[in-house]
Amino acid sequence: MNKYYIKESDWEKLYTFLKTIAGIRIGNERKTRAFAEGVYFIMRTGPNDVNFQDIMANGEVSINALNQWSHNGL
């Protein structure tokens, strides 16, 4: 599997965990996974906006979501 993506078995555990956290929106699983994989990418490679936007379909939306989560202390 590509090192930039979360394995399916790990995603199931992570998604279950995320649903228990108050203060974050977990409405659309596909969008939540795309965002989580963006965060995972940053964790693996460092915060390089150019690479992030190459991997993610809509880098600006993902960066905004990351900022929103960080302001909520997550």
C-alpha cells in the first residue's frame, strides 16, 4: 500500500475513535478519511504545502479543516 494512505484496518479503528470526540464534525466518512490522510501525509513528510496539494485533491479545503481542528485543540 502507498505510504501516504491509511490502511483500511487502521482507518476503521481511527474512524470509530474520531466519532467519540466531541467538537469535531464527522459527517461524511469519505471526506473525513481524505482529511485524515492529509494529516497523516503531513505527519510523515513535514508541513510542505506544495507536496500536500499534489497528493490531496483539494489542498486548500484540507488545510482549512486542519486549521479548524487545531484551533479546537485536536
